[in-house]
Amino acid sequence: MPNAEQSERVCKVKREYHKIGGGQEFRYVPFNCQDRSPSGMVHVLGDSHATAYSPMFEQLSAETGQTVSVYSFAGCPFIDFRRQLFVGHPTGCNDFNAAIVQRVREKADAGDILFLPSLRIDRFGDQWASFDYDVFQMMYSPAALKLREDAMKDAKEWMQLFVDQHLHIVFEAPKPIFRAPPFRCSDWFNRHNPICVGNNRQPREALERLRAPIVTSMRELAQTFPGVSIWDPFPVLCPEDICFTTRDGRPLFFDGDHPSAYGNVLLYPDFKAHLGAQLAKP
């Protein structure tokens, strides 16, 4: 995080690494805190989009004295609303999700935060190629609707477990996604790479339509359970009619959907404010 944020750091932070369920846990542990004792925990469950927020988590631990445990398995979203938790995921994903649910059930105390960031919409492509399927058709097909209906019933059962623990549950709404990975298209010598389609920009309206079913599912959970809220990084990353992968010449995204370190810097104040508002609730 930038030097401007350093004055608010009241703790030093050490980073620990642990294996769990075939995935990993990155734990940010505060120590030598000034004027306060380390207290409280933030539990983060998700895919690679969980570890993409590592700069924010380290800064949060340093500012608040909270331990942040990040449980992550690449390609293994936690409650993605497109399918049930234990259906249609990569090998090892089910074991990982079972392990992290058990860990949170054992370790979380009432009043802790449970943050759930994951990629919950289909990509236009990855680091190697653009995909040739229609992501909008995949999101709005009758088959996708049926899967989301089943996923919502499943999600409510999982949420009830965490609500019964009196946790503050925060979902991450889907971020902008792009058709090309910026790190392969950002310099003069690679700008004409065949993968660099879309000029690293996307119409906001189209992305809002793509993510709308997922946001609707999240809002239903938030209306059902008072302990559930939604943090939305989209307006910070895309405040205008066109979404870009850069701002002021600096990258907001590393690839087509993971935020960069600079993206973390811009998102952090809004993220911290949202968590603070949840902790202030009874």
C-alpha cells in the first residue's frame, strides 16, 4: 500500500502460510500494536480472487489489529450462485470447501467477519486465449437459470450455519472483467498481440447486465439474513460509462479480472469503510 496509508498503521504484520484441504491459508497476524491489543478476525473464503486482495488484507491487519485468514484454492469459488457448492467444480475443490467450512465453524467467534470474494461470472478469456463462447448466453440460458435456483437453495443452507454463529457475512459483488489480459497488452511492443482484443475496455452497461443475476442472488440473501451484506468494488473500478484496465497510466487489473496492487490501493478505503459499518451493527 502507498506511503499515504502508512501513518494509519498501528501494528506490524507477519504473514504465515498453512496448507488446508488441498488449498492454502495465508494468515496476516498483527503484533507490536501501538495503543491497542490485537483483536478480532476476518475469515476470507474463495478462489484466486481472495488472494488477489492480499495488499488490502495486510493493510487492514496493520490498521485494525485484526488477524486476517485467507483460504484460497485457484478455480474454486465459494458459493458462486451459478451452481451448488459441491457441484461441477475442479478436482480437489469439494475437499477444500469442506475443510474451510469446518475451519471457520471451529475458529470463528461471534462478531467476526466472513468475507467471500470469488469469480462468479464466466470469463471472456484467460491469460492464453480468448474464449469462443457467448458468456451472456451462458448466464441467461434456461439451464443456467435452473442451476441458479438450485444454487440459491443451497446457499441459504450454508448461510444459516454462519448466521447461527453470529458472523458478519460480506459477499464481494462481481468486478469488471475484460477480453484481454492487460499484462500482455500494456506496452508498445505487445499491444498488437492477437489476444489483445477489446482495447482493454468494456461498456459498463454490458458488464452490469452480465453480473445482474449474481447481484440479484446476493441481494436475496442479504434480504433473507440480516447478517449478510454486499461489498461492491465495481463503482470504484468503473465509475464511468466505459470500464478501463488502467487509470492515470497505472494498471487497475493484472489480467482480465484480478485487481492489481494499484487496484487494491484504490479499493481499500471503500472496503475498510464497509467492514467498519458491518462491525458497528448489533
